[in-house]
Amino acid sequence: MNYIWQNLGKTGTLEDFLYDENERHEIRAQFAHAPRRVLDVGCAGGAVGFGLKRDFNAYVWGVELNQVAATNAAARLDLVTQTPLELCDDDTRAQLKTIDTVLLLDVLEHMYNPWALLQFLAQHLSPDAQIIISLPNVANIGVVLDLSAGFWHYKKSGLLDITHVRFFTPYEMNKMVCETGFSIDTVDFLPHQKPESFYRLTPESEYPSWQNFGDVQLNIHSYGFWQQLHAIQVVLRIKITPDDALEDHEKMMRFEPHIPTMAF
């Protein structure tokens, strides 16, 4: 038997992993303005940036540490660098002020310190830059049910990808953003496929509502919570926000005064 962990290389990546060619059109709904100068951190083979160049005539700078993926991306994007942004030289850092759109698509969960990257970006980007983040939702009902039965199944991809080193619920995503110099402009919960149970409740339903999921019974206190439970991914648009401009509930998140019941 070949176990999943036996395919991990020395850097913690899957040696036999092939990056897909998904242009991620779903994230475009989060754009506040058309992207003109884009930084795509963890650009993989450049599929997303290639689509933005084609459809928006955008300049795209990709950052990719994987040598094979970076080579493929370099043939499609305007610039590809293989150094973590925090370690780049002064000339490269100066370019960050010209960026109007940053993409962090399914990359933060692979970093040991994603908070440091976000803080770095808050310090070096233009205040008007839009930052689009996509993160897997570990509070998904499927993970919750497995956990209630004592399972945490690592896989080659998906919510419990074995290469993930950080895991976030929607609340923890919100908290990370507020702690690193940003606030959230928009949020979208993306189920890859809406299960039948998703349609049991609507925004007009009466709450709270107890719902049974096999051996687990949950108190659904709002439609927003229902959306979070069924989300595979959460897509956020965030903006640079000084601490004194945060809303009161955002300031409170940084100190964890209580256990929250929902994030957004």
C-alpha cells in the first residue's frame, strides 16, 4: 500500500502533484474594480493570471516557489519570481506600490506563517489595493461530521489536503484579517456542489432551527451560519485598514473575549 504521506517531498509538497488549469472565474465576482496590475502569490502554472491578461489586458506578476510550476508560469505571465515576498530585494518591494490587485488563492493554508505575509502586504501595498483571498473552510459540515466520529482524514487534495499546515474556520479567517492590518469588504461562501440539505433552510426561514445530520444535531441560528456549514471555500475581498478604523466587533476579535457563534 502506498500511503498519502509517502508522496510528500522534503519540502512538504506532493511529489506527484499536478497543478490544474482552472482560471478561477468565480473569484472575479469579488473584484471591486477591473484588475490592471496583478500580484498572484502562489500562481502555480499561471492559469489564473493568463485568464486575467487575456480578459482584462492586465499586467501579472506571479510568485511561485515550485520550480516546475514557475517555469510553466514564466511562459504565460509578465514576471515570475521564486523568492518569498518577505525576502525580496528593495527594487522588487518598490513594485508592490504599483499593484492594484493581489490574489492569495488557496495559498495561505500552505504557509507556516500566513499572518506575516499579510502584515508584510499591509505595509507595502498601495492603500487602494484590493486583495482577494480564497481559503478552504475546515468548519464544513462534512469535516464536522467526520470529526464527531473521531476522523480527520488527510487526502491528496481538498479541505484536508495533506500539504495544508494551517486550518481556518470562517471566524478564524476574519480574525487573521483583522490582526494583520486589513478589514473585510466582501465574503462569499462557495459550495462546490450544493447538497440536498442546503435547501432545507432559506433566508426567510425561522431561526433558531435544530437540524439533524446523522448522529449530530446542530442549532442553526441563522442562514449565514447555514451557508458557512455548507461552504467548501470562502472567498474574501479585503482592504488595508488602520487599527483605529476597525469596527468594534473587529477589534474585539483580536483578543478573543468569548467563543463566537458565527463569523460574518
